[in-house]
Amino acid sequence: MKKEYPNWHSLTKKEKKTIAKKVLDEVIQSYDFKQEIEFTVPELLGIANQLPTAGIMTLEEMGQFIEAHTSGQFFKLNSSPKHPLHLQDEELRIIDKILSYDGYTPAMRELFPHNYLRAELLKAIKHPEISYRKFCGDDKNYKGHKQTSDYIGMGNNQNRAFIGLPLNRNQTLSHVQLCQFRNSLSFKQMVNLTVYILYLFMQTGLLSDKNLHCVDSTELAVERQELLASITVKGRKIKIYDDLDCDCGHRRTKRDKSVYVVGYRMHTLTAINAETGQSFPLLSLMAPANHHDSLFLSPLVNLGKAIGLDIKLITADEAYHDKDGTIFEKKVHLVTPPSSNVSLPENFDKETLQVRLDDLCDIPMDYVGIETEGHEFKCGASSGECPRSAICPQFRHIPFDNGYFQRIIYGSDAVKKALEIRKNGERPFNLLKKREGLEFVSNIIFNFKK
């Protein structure tokens, strides 16, 4: 539908409903339910365009990139004093280099990528509640004349200096220019910009070896949730909404909200300082709300590894798990609370965390360590203490699960501390949703997709 109707957002609601119903009917009539699914998991999750790709730099490569560009004579030519709110030339030119495209030259435009980027940052941080048209002054008054922007117009020198607009002449930018800038950015460019910011952040010492990582998600409801068409297939409803990429999923328990949410889920990798508890969001993936959280753990780790993050231990809630060892194969350990849906092994006491061999055994077993597919325990009895020692195998194997017997077995002080500090990873979500208005994300999603 997105391919055949590139002007989807400009269609009327009636036209969208007609198209959606027609597409659903045609697909159901011609679909062979016995055929194997040929799509990859990222394609089914809607994150195929958010995977590591060629050209993404690691933190180490970013350091070399910065050194190569700041050590040249070009950066030293213009050392004249700047406006006090103006960034240093080196930083601006590095941002322009990251966000430019092949063949781009400075003479091709009056405004540079860093001007548009700083305009986006200014609006997101300082004026998230207003439209882009109003921010840029593209709103028309009652006589149809374009109005002067109260936010980046000639009367607001502070904002103009932040963006990099001249203070002595009435040069501005339009919402169309901002839209074209956002639309021109590739995933590689956005990730490299994130790597640049993280590299500068690392120089402060806040991202150190004392950090562990946290993965969590939050729902982002789309207020414009127009249901265009619905059909039931094998007991499951398939729905098409006005926003083609969003879907209906289960919301985490909220006292004042429905158990369902139509929109997206944002899955974020966060660094937490184990000593101070400070949390720093690093990377996020956006996906429809109808997918289980555990499916996004591996893509987040892959992206973090691709940019050179030293990920060794991740703490998360019980929605995430590594029962098949996928995360462990990446040399990353995962710690989550025991899932309430996992049955307890026989002869295991969850209160004391003691394991016994069978119903006839009164002596707790000693933990030996990890085997290929589970945990091994041996008899904890002293010599001559157990009368069954001659007929007892004296060892027991418990397979991995996402309950008490994860790859890092539940119960140690280190695991408890990792799970206690996990709540700190929710703070970035609260900040983003409450302060920046992402709880009402419909306009942001629609603008970026345009």
C-alpha cells in the first residue's frame, strides 16, 4: 500500500477505507496459507530499516574521524571571534560532514545541515507543543499573509543565534525545508550522528567501565488511530489503521487507561552507572505495538555492538529472556526477574533457593556451574552423612529457562543489585514522555514519515 500509494497521507478518509478494504479482500482471496513465510524476522517486526548497515562508524572510528578533520589546517583558517552563543567551527563542520551526502559542497546552499539540526533540537526541547508551521512562521493570518515567526524571527536573537541564522538580516527557514531535511537523512547518518554525540559524551567520563546496561520499552500511542479495515483470519484480527506502520498491542497495566494501545513501542538500550544510579539512554528502535518485547533484545544488542559499545551485562524486566542463548552467544549476559509463567523445577524451594536431588533427599545440593544447556548441581552431603550415597547419582542437571535458572542463576547478591538498579532505566522514558510530549506522538510519527 505504501508503495502503490505514495501520496497516502493526502487521501481522504473515505478513499483510504476503500483502498484498505480492497487490499485486504484481494490478499485473503489469493493467499496460500500453506506456503512458508519468506520474510525475515526484522521485516516482520517492522525494523528492517533500523539494522546495522555499511558506513556506520564505531566509537573508535569516530575518534579517528574527528582527529583527521580537526588536525588539518582548514579548521585553523578562520579564528575570528564569534557570537557568544555560536558553536565552535570544528563541531559544526564535523556535523555537516556526517549529515551531508556524496557530492555535497558548501556552495550548494545558504543553510547547512547543522542549521537544520539545531532548529530541530530547538523545537523538540523548547517548543514541542507547537506545529512546525507556527515555529517557522508559515502560518497565515486571517488576511492570508504569512506571519513573522515569534520563535525564530528577527525579534528572537537567542534562538536565531542557536540555529546559526544571521542576526542582521531577515533570513529564516520554512517548515518545508525542515521536512525535506528530515526526509533526506538516512539511518546510517542518524546513527553516525548518535555515535558522534556518544563519543563526546564518553569524553566526560560518565560512560565508564562501571556501567551496566538496561533494555526496556514504552508504548507510544497514536492519537489519530482511525481504523480503516479489519478482517478475522484463523481467529486473529488483522487491522489496517490510518497510520500504516502502527498496530494494536497490549499496554502494560495502567490504572486510568485501556489494556490495549494503538501505536508503537520504543525499545531503548540505556547505560546505568552502578555507583551513582545515573541513567543515560543510548539507542532506540521503534516498532508497532503488537510485537513481544523479547524480539527486540537481539537487534538492540547488534546495533550497540555495531557502534562499538562495550555491552557485557544487561538487566531487563521479565518480558525479555535469553532461553535459546542468542544473547549469550554475543558474549552478553542477561539478568531478569524470574518469569511467573515458568514452572518451578521439582525439588526446588524458591524461598531458600535450595535444590535437592529428589523427594527422598534432605540435604541441599551444591552448585557446580554451567553446562552446555543448563546448570549442574552435585551432592552436598559430607562423607558418610547420606545413607543413599551408594545408590544415588549425586548430581543433577537443570535446563536453562527464563525463571530462576537463567544463564546467570537467580539468587546471588550481584543479581539482586542488577535487578534493583533496573528501575533507574525507566527514568529516560518518563522524561521523554512527560517533558517532551512523546506520550502524544502522532504528529511526530507522521511528520518524520513524510
